[in-house]
Amino acid sequence: MKIKQTICLSLLAIFFSCGSDEPSNVEPLDAEIIALELQTGEETYATSIAGNTITTENKISFLVSEVSIKTLKLSSNATADRKVGDKLVLDSDPITITVTAADQSKQTTYSIELVKDEGLELSPNATIEVGSSYSLQTSDVYVDSWQLKKIDGLEFTHAYGDFNSDGHTDVLMAGGKFKTYDRYPMHLFLGNGSAVNADYCECAGACNTSCDGFAESTSAFPADFEGMINARKIITGDYNNDGLLDAFSIGHGYDDVPYPGEAPVLLMNNGAGFTPTIFNDFVGFYHGGASADIDHDGDLDIIMTGWPMPQFSTVILLNDGSGSFSTATDRIDDYFLDNGGYYTAEFIDIDKDGFIDLLLAGHEDPTAENAPTLILWGNSSGKYYRDLSTTLPTLIDYTIVVDIDAEDIDNDGDRDIILNRVTDGNKYGFYERFQLQVIENLGDRTFKDATSERITNNEGDTWRLWVYMQDLNGDGTIDLYYERDHFPNLKWINDGSGNFTIVN
């Protein structure tokens, strides 16, 4: 519905005597507004005048708190109590312009109704993060994919979850090879619970051992499903609200010029396996994605981000509740639709205000793709605005962010942020080294880089894909788990005050 800033109006008609008892035959001059235009930045708002009420013809942006007068045309020689350049504050009451005729014989007061675009007018939801892909990503067991399925030259990404509803963690895997157009099947390994380790370390420890406790489901996928070319991230959630855990696999396809991309795949859980739906309308060089209920309608929506493609570099897909999705270009600023450089995304309610925030990251280097790491703050309009965002601190030579996580590391009630960074090719090779960055939340949407204060031994030669923030040792504080296939997974333990020490 439209929210209008409505102002009481008054009309004063004042006729002055000339000191004579005889009536004057002179008609009073007009005191009228002929035309009024308002502006904010480069945006101009035309108005319509009906009687003594002036209304903006187009809705004013949700973020605008004040407008200025761009054009004010009055009747002949009349004057007004406002002029071009004056500011009109939207939340003030009343907003009026009073016009006085040239001969002072008449005064007209106009009320101004500023029609603001309130968007979806969402209400805060304290449980908005429940069921999001971020809330579901941690596990009670971590595996090296080759412990389950080793195919020379094939790299897997995987997701954890209870896909057969038996109470045990399963592993869903999708693979790919560098510089190939071949497709590779996906695999589902069902867990029986015996592989869960008390300290949440990777299954069976070393990467070259087998992993008991999992058995591959040979009927999880239809026989004609060919899999993906190069899957990068699998997110999970119940996308049709049937109580079963589904998955959405995001890939980038052939990883070199001309970067043709590939279509993501929705894997709808049918109780005995998955029914795949290939999103051929959304082919892209996508690396990152997340899901959450961004419009507060009770279902999970999806974001994907990556290289600019014929569609968009960032895509928001709105769910109709049944697992059918449609593009929603009006849910995020056009800037993010058209500009690349963002390859990583997460939906997390950072400030705990009941609106899901969008964190975007990728290649920050201003001399290259210039995509600073941002928190786009969720709000009642249901749209993500570049002008309603916070830029997070960067790290020199590690200007590529491949993963984002956020939890309260120091028990002060707010969510701090861990960024998984890799080298950008300046001082070190492209994607050669990693560094974990700790960003402390100071409250009021302000943050500082606290890496040197909070963590040691946080960089190395072999970068890993995913960071998980969870309590690894049962002391009630958030620890860090850093995972990649074929290399020892790393763990940092929290001392209870938000300071991390690496352990073997």
C-alpha cells in the first residue's frame, strides 16, 4: 500500500482595505503554484497539483529521507516561503508551501504529499535465518571426498545434511575437472552415524585413509541425469516445504576463456533420492550462492553470483513456495545485476534485526574487478541497496574472498565475521596462498579488522574452500574449521574471549 506523508492544508484569502468605505473594483492577484519539481541526487520527481494539494507522481526511493526543490514556478510576481534548493524532510509534519500574491491581497497554502516507495513493508522476523543455507552448512563430520569416491583428476565440492531423514549426516558430492566440457555424475553417500568424531575432525583423520560409516546410494539420481561440468558450491534447504532436505548445485562450467558458464541444478528430494531440474535459463560462470527467505513469505529464495553473463552477474530467484523460481531483478540494485567481480554470497542476519542481510565478496582489487566486500543490510522494503551497505576492511595482497562466515566469537552479543581470503597475483601467485581474516563487530553496523589481535598461524601456502564456525571442543564458544579435499583440514580453538590458536 502507499504510505503518504500527508500535511494539513489551509487556505487563507486576505483582502485588505484601502482606507475607503467604498468597495474596490480591482481584482486580487493570484497566489498559485503553477509547477513544482523535486529532486534527490540525479533523480527528478514531477508533481501533480489538485486544488491545494501537491503529490509526487512517482514514488520516492525507500532510502531517501529528504528532497530538494528543483523547480518552483509561481503565478505572476507572486512570492513563496520556500525557494529552489530548499530541503523538504520526508518525516516532518506538515510540509507546506505558502504563496503570497504580488499585491499582498491573497495567500494560498499548499500541502505536499510525498509518496515513498515502501517496498514489501516487511515486519522483522527473529527466526528469519532458520532453514537458510548458512544455518545448515555445518556438520558433525567432515570428509575428504576421495575417501568416499576417488576418480583421478576429479575435484569434488560437497554438502552435508540428513537427506534420507534417518537422523544421520549424509554427504552430497558434485565434481568437475579443470578445462573440460565433460559432465560428471553427482553422488550421494548415506551415513549411519558411526563416522561422527567427538572432536569434529575429518572422518578417519588423514586424507589417504578410507572413511567407514558411509555407503553410496546407487538410486539417488535418475539414470539420464548427467551431472555437472564443474560444480563449485552446493547449498541446501527445504525448497518446497515438504519436510525433506533439498539441494541446489551452482557451477561455473569450463574454467577458462571464453568462460561459457553452466546451468545450476535444483535437486528436489523425493524421499528416495533426487529429482533434478536444470535451470537452463540461468547459465552463468557462477561460483557462489545462498538461500534464505528474503521476502518473509515462508519459503527459501536463492541468490547466485559470478562473472557477468548474458543474464546477470548476480541473480535473485524468488520461490513461489513449491520450489518454482522466477528472476527478481527488483530485489537488488541494478549495479549488482550488471557489474561483475562478486563470486561469494551469504545470507546472514548480522545485526540481528529480523531482516536477512546479504554479504557479497569476490575480487576487491580496485585496479581489477573492484568489488569491495559488502554487507547489504536487509530492511523492510525487501530490496538490497548499494547505498544501504557497509564496506568491510580488506587485506593487502589477499584481496580475493572465497568464503564468508559470521558468529559471535567473543560472547558480546553480536556477530563477528571471518573472511577466507586468497592471494590476488600481486605479491604472491593468483590463488597461491590463504589468510583467514577476523573482523570484529563493534556494534551499530561498524567493524574493524582484528586479525592481528585475534588469530595466529592464520595463513599458509595451500588455500582451502570453506570455513565453518562452530563449537569444536564442547566449551560453548565458537571455533574455526577450515576444509579442503586432499589436504589436512585445519582447526583453530577459541580461548573463550575470541582469540584463536591453531591445533593439530
